[in-house]
Amino acid sequence: MSIRAQGARSLGEWMDVLEQIERTLQQSFALPPEPPAPAPLAPEALLAPLQALDARVARWQACIDQAEHNALQADAVLAEELRAFEEWGQALPTVKEKLAKVVGAG
């Protein structure tokens, strides 16, 4: 068996392959160049969004702290009012009894 019978190509076939390679290279050279890679960001530019987020979280925490403070003050006022109301409720029977005596004596 000869080399040509095993799949060898003729000179013309090789020329076709080389021409195809040349056409492909010319097409790729005709394409616009790839844009350059973006410049790396400065460390400050990378930290700025995180610092802004930290500032927002700190403001939210301050609002939460203020709300807790306000709630504690409101609880203290309500506890004092409840104590006064309970004292009034405890005194009510005595007041009713005195009033009944005044109305009954009149």
C-alpha cells in the first residue's frame, strides 16, 4: 500500500489548506482590535461604596437606638399612669361609701 492510499494529500490539496489558513488569518486581522482592559480601580474607589453603606447602617442604628429610647420613655409614662389609675381604683370604694353617706344624710 502506498502512502497516497493511506490519506496523503496532493500538493494542490495542501495549497488549498494553506490558502484557507491565509484567508482565515486575513479575516481575523481585518477585525477591529479588542478594547483594552479597563484600568484597575484605585483602592479608595473600591472602599467608597462600602464606606457609604457603613454610614447608612450607622444612621439606621442611631434611629433604632432613638426609637428604643423613646419607647422606654413612653413605657415609663404609661407605667406611672397605670399606677395612678390603680390607686384611684383602690380608693373608689371608699369615695363611693362617703358619697353614699352624704347623699343619704341629705
